[in-house]
Amino acid sequence: MAASKHNSVNLHETPIFEFLSPLVAALLKKRYRRRAPEGDQKSLTRADKYLIECFDASGQLLTACDQLEYALVYLSGYQKRRTPGGVLISRADHITYELENFIIRLGMIEDRALKLVNAAFQLGIPPKECRRTTVAENAHIAGTPIRARLKAIEKTISPHRPERNRVVHQATYSDEELRTWGMFAELQKSAVESDQFISTWRHFYKAKADNYVKSKRQDLSTTMSVVFETVAQLLQSLLPIVQRTYRTFSEPSKL
């Protein structure tokens, strides 16, 4: 997994991964000494299964964070391309795609955080039922710092949820500024690219697009920074839970 870095926050180097990663590496070396894995799931101890479950759930959360950052990086990386059918992918298409990508990935982070907490505490809640009401309000969570960490993540993401729902369920992302210069991009796609008007104003609208991207990157970068910080705090608070549970499952009497 690539490293999510922002404002000195490297989520892949948080203490919970310093604990989990060597254990997972040792488990893989043991099971893959030969070309085929030794045995099947029945050969895994309860501690092994817990280790894998937590590592996978935390990795899924960090992958969503990585992809959030990728969307921000690619936002300003437009290159003129066409689809296999020959349709121009305009600058407006590219920017809209990456903005939607960011918004949708942002909504994934709370869902994956809830699934990680479910795994760490072994709540046994089916993945489809891992909602804030079923996880954060669970009796095992309510009296711990984890509840506050989940609330912080939810608070950061909630202002963007209506836009995420609109993009997923209703319509393409758009705003007044994007629509203004986006019309020019649509003209470029309509086989009138040689039109004198388009040639004359091409650089003007490119500058408009560049300024738009710069402004969006600043706003979304601030949001991402806060999200990464709240995720880092959640991972920090989960570390003693994961350590204690793993060691409990590793005791001979618990096998």
C-alpha cells in the first residue's frame, strides 16, 4: 500500500501498523515457505484470524485515504485524451471525474472506520450492518475513547454527505463556476474545435480552469488534512485494544 502523507501525517507508519505488520509478515512467511500455502483456514489459530482481520480492515481504511489523496493529485493532471470511441475527454470531464472521485472516497472513510472498529472489538456485526448507530453506540464502544474518535470522523465528513449522495444517486457534480467555463469544453467535444471563437478563447478558459482547480485543491486539501488527523487518532486509540485482544487470543487456554 502506498503511503498516505499530508501535513506530516503518514497513516501507514502509525503505531498500530508497527504492531500488526511484523506479525502478519511472520505469519505469511510461515504459511508460504513453499509455493503453496500450508494448510487452509482450519490451520489458523484464533489469534491468527484476528490478526488478519484487523490488518485487512485497517488496510481497507488506509486504502480509502490513499485514494482520496490520489484524486487530489490527479485533479490537476489533465492531458488531452479520447475514449476508444473517439470522444474527447475534455478538461471539464477530467476535473468533474476527479472531484466526484474525491467526494465518493470521502464517504467511504467513515464506513471503513466502522468496520475496523467492529473487527478490533470483535463485535460480530455483519459488514452490511456496520452503521454509526450499531457500532459507535454499541455498549462495548460507548465507554471508550473510540466513540469520540468515530464521532470526530463523522463530524468532518458529514458536511460533504449531501453532495456525495447527490453524485451517487442523482446527478453529476457541478457548480456555477464549473458550468460557466465547462460550456466551452462541451463545444470542444462537438466537432467545432476549429471554430474561430474556440481558438480565440481557448487559453482564456484554460486559465479559468487552472484557477478553479487551484481553489478546489486548497479547499479539499484542508478537508483531507483534518480527515487524516482524525483517522490517525482512531488508529492510535485502537492500538491497545488490538494488542490486548491479540495477546488474549494467543494464550494457550484461548486457542
